[in-house]
Amino acid sequence: MSRRGWLALLLAVFTTAATAAEPPRLVVVISVDQLRFDYVDRFSPWLTERGFKRFRREGAVFPNARYRYSVTFTGPGHAAIGTGLTPAESGIVGNNWFERDTPLDEAQWQWYFDDNTVYVAPGLKARNETPATPWWKLGGIPRYCTYDGRVKVSAGKSSGMSPANLSGDALGDRVKERHPQSRVFALALKDRAAILMAGRRADAAYWFDRDLPGFISSTYYHFNPDVLAFNDSLRGYMPGSDEWRPSSFIPAQDLPLVTFDPPAAWPLKNNTYGGTFPHPVKSAKAFTYTPFAQDMVLDFAHHLIVTENLGTRDTPDVLFVGVTPTDYVGHYYGPDSMEVADNFVRLDRSLAHFLDLLERRFGDRVLVALTADHGVQSNPEVVKLRDPNADAGRIDVRTPSPNATLIADLPPLRIHIERDLARRLGIPFSPTAPLSHSLVYFFEEPSLWLNWKRVSELRLDAERVKRTLRDVVRDMKQHGIDDAWTNTEMLAADANASRIQQLMRASYRSDRAGDVLMALRPGWIWMWGSNSTTHGQPVDNDMHVPLMFWGTGVKPGVYDVEASPLDIARTLGRVLDAEAGGRTSRALPCF
Ligand SMILES: [Zn+2]
């Protein structure tokens, strides 16, 4: 080769290296709360070219992305997206869990009773007695994943929130360690979504207080009043008609092709805002159950980028965005509804607008990852309307009302568990015995906590009681139980354990789990007191979610490899020269 040829080659190599080394100035991670994998394909004919389809056209998509753990809820999911850690590693084993070894804290219990639908026995209100020692004062506390009584919110009367319960470093933490000038922010409607994606050293996380209404933060962070000035514009997002009417993005005649929502299904959905269109939007809470709140979230993200001057310096900044209304709409109306369909195609337009803004501002120096914290299962009553023989339903083993006093005040299946457990252990059982005599003390998905005070009063063998409770629950097959394990078995799970047990083990931490853990069959969900549907099981509808990348350095393509949102932190960490993620995290091959 001539001298000139060599020079040209060298120059070409240097130019390529310089281009490849040009890092993004801003990384945006978007989590669409409760976005099941099939939505993008199912609603594809009515999507724009610049929203979700832009990832398929110009970016990298991973059609085989699944969570590698069983507790498919918002808290664990957003912790997984932000940190790459499984719940067993991050400690975020649920939205709520029970801590037996934490001293009784009445304020925390009160918070739990105010925020959760507990079981109220039909005869309880009529009796109207106040127990001398309420059942829940036996000890321990229910813990909400981001509750932190030591910090205060920036405005309003809600509780303080922080990542105090998060047990590992997030992507943002590692980026800040590697590039001290980098800035990390997160926002969502839900506190747990923003806080758990942001990690422990974020500059600020922002979330929405419906009572205010407005975005808030907490004294854990260096929140910026100029960012919160966005709250002055909220009224503009409320629909002028005070109603959510369907858009015509999916023509009326096409809707039945991609939904199952006949008039007979309307009373089976959550009817707080009616069972079908138009839905009244007369309060801030109702507003968060509409697509209009999605526009607000994405505009707030843009406002934060501009106000904080993100992506304008030499070190990369990171922004996590949690699009929450999809979850609220999905819970109330179900994945087969016209509401979910209309909400999703509207989100596609809002997303297209947001991506356009990013492209205009940063050119090719922005990198976007998009995924979901979990999917969702169909409303079981709607499933049965479609097919009366379908294997689907709800199982109710809820925690009783705070003023329950008798075993008879428990949900019927909890009474069944007490009776069957007593029979197998050879001890007396009476429904009129005080609630302090019950052998099961507390339920939070996926665990039952035993009443150890009662077990020791009866001088029973602890492991035998656990194994017997496991057998009682395992025999409840007709109620949707797939399998159950004692916590001793869960700790001993190894590579030979069943796939479901391994997914449960990846969600297990001994100080935040109960004595017997349960998994439900596909189609079955736990009952929480309404006809909303839900998620949270180790089943494909809950675990399989979209995972896509677009922007700086992304090698476009459809990647058929097994992947997970747990891989985002490690993958983006590699791009940003920071090591992040957990034991199961992989660097995805799209960079
Ligand atoms: Zn949800």
C-alpha cells in the first residue's frame, strides 16, 4: 500500500474510533408501568412511525425479555430496572412486606390500614366492639417499600419517602461514582417507581401527590423548586369536557378485533369511573386514570431536562421516567378492554412527541431505553365471560380489618386454612375463638406469616407447623394455588429446584418474607377487595415485557437472545463506563 493509502486508512480508523467513542450526553430510561409484551404487536396497525415503531425501525428490540423473578410488582420492577438487582439482591421483595423483628409501630400499621383494602367480615360492623388488645399489636410492622418516617415531603401531607430500604447500588449511583459531575434524576406518578429507579445518590426523584395535586419530592433529595414550578401548568392537562372519550386512532369497527369488551363485560370491570366510555374526569385521582396524565408525565420530563440543563456538559446525565397511568387504566379496565387499547395508542403519540423533542435537542447524543416493570393478567371474570370453562379466578386470604376480634372475622379461605391446619396438627379449632388463637398471623403476596406466639403456647414443633401449613395450602388447588414452599425449603433451593421455585427464590429475603410462600396458576390472582385485575405472579403475562433501545451507539436489529429488564443497568453501565447490575445481569449485544 502507498504511503497515501496508509494515511487514508489510519485516518479512517481514527475517525471511526472517534465516532464510536462519542458517548451520549443524556440517557433516558422510560418505564411504562404495566406494559405487557403483546401490546406493541396487537395495536401495531394503529401506531405511528415515530413512537414505539421507531425503536423497531431505528433501534434494537429484544422480543424475549422476561423478569427473572416471581414478584412482578411496581416496587421490585422499578428497583430491577434502576439497579439490575433481583428482589433477593435489592431487598425490594414487594410493594409491601411484613417485618416481624421490627418493634411495633402504630403509625406504620395505621398507614397500612389506610392504604390497603383489608377484609371486613359481614357481621363485624354490627358487633362494633373495640378489642382490648387489637390482633395486630402482636408485634412486627407492615412495611411499604419506600416509606421513610425520617424524611419530609416537599409539599402536602403525605408520608416521607426515600430509597432507605433499597439494599444495593443503582446504575445512577455507579455513574455518579465514575463521573462525579453527572446528574441523575427520576420522575413518575408513583413514588416507588421514581425513587427505586433513581437509586441512592440521585440528585432528585419526583412523584405525584393526588391530594395536592402536584409533583413533590422529599428532603432526602436536593429537589429544585424551579422544577416543581411545573405544577402551575397542571390544569391545562385536564380534558375540557371533564371526560375521557375514546379517540378515533383505532376506528370503532376495528376495536372488537383487538379487544374483548362487550356490554356484558362493563359491570365486571372496576366501576369507580364507570365501566365504559365516556369516563368522568372530575378529580385529580380520576385524571391519573386517563391518557391525559401520560402527557403530563412526559411534559414534566421535558420540563426537568430543560430546567436542569441536562445533557449540556461533558459527562453523561441520566433521567428515569415512569409512565404510570397505563398501570391504573390496566388495573381498572383490564388488558382486554377498549380503555387499555385507546390509552396505548394515545401513549404512542405522546411518546413520539417526546422522542422528537429529545432528537431536536440532542441530535445523535441521546440514548433511550424503554421497558416495563411488569405485565398484567386478564380480569378473571371477563375471562370467564369469554369462556365459562376457563381456569381463572381470584383467591382471598387478605389480612383482616384492624377491629376484627374472632377467627370468624377472617376471610372464608383463611378460616378454612385455620380449620384444616388445626385438624392436621391435632389441636382444637373454633370459629368463635379469639383472633389471637389463629395460627396464621399476616398475609402479603406471596407469603403467609405464622403466629409464633400461638405456636409456642401450644408447644408445637415449628418446622412441622410450617410443613403442615404448606400442605394445607398446596391442597387448595381448586382455588388457584400452583405450589407452596416453607421458607426453609426456599432457602435450600438450588439449581435442581423447579423453575417456579427458582423464580420465587430470586424474590426471597429471609427478613422480608413469611413462613410459607405460594405461587398461583396462570389466570389466577389474589383478591384485594375490588374487581380490578392485577399482576405479581411468575407467569408469562406478568413477566414478559417489551425491551428496546434507540439512539447513540445502538446497533439496530431484532435480537432473539434471552434478555431481561434486569440487563438494562449493566448494558447502559457499559456504555457509560460504569459497572452496574447484579448476579443475573448481562450486557446486551446491541452496542
Ligand atoms: Zn400495577
